[in-house]
Amino acid sequence: MKIIKRLPGLPVERALGVLSGRWKAVILHVLMDGPQRICDMENRIVGISQKVLIEQLRALDEHGIVSRQPSAVDSQGIEYLLTPLGESLRPVLNSLQEWGAHHARGLNEVHRLLPCDAVVRDRNT
């Protein structure tokens, strides 16, 4: 069964259904730097397993958020990149990040926030 058939009908619930899932927001954050191969994403995202990465990329692909293309560097490799629909999530994710910080401030939990580099390594590392 396709994942899309399981999405709720209410637009806000649909959006949350597409974005929810272990590591999805981090994967999207990493792909905002441009097309990347699975091995590169594994190296950049601290603690993600290849199995989970592939599962989430498949779900994002099915939702039209990412697509696969032949690698520009390796003729036999595959890269993942954001589609125009995925690119349209950039301001949404930025707003969610800001709201998350606002929420932490409101509950006096700023000390629990992590810097991005705690989970995502620089692309050139």
C-alpha cells in the first residue's frame, strides 16, 4: 500500500503526517545543502542508521518531497535532492525551528536545546 493513501484529509494533519518520522526534518535540513548520496548523508547525520535513512528517503520520495537522480560525481551512484515541493518546505522548517526555540524559552528549557552541529556534520568534513 502506498504511504500517500494513509495521509489524513485535514491539511494540517496531512502536513504533519508528511513531516513526522524519525530523522525526516534532519534529512530535509541536510538536503537543503543540495543533492547528496546516501553515504554522504550517513556521514553527515550523527547516529542515523542506513536502514532508517533509506526508509525515510523512500517515504519522502513517495510524498514528492525528494527525488532520486544519477550522481553527477559517480556514474553508478544515486543522489537524492529536494523537489520543488520539497524546496517549498524551507520556510516551514525555518518557522518550526523558530517555534521550537520559542517553546523552549516559554518553558524555561533553553538549556535543553542542541546546536545543529550536534546532529549534522558540515558537508565538507
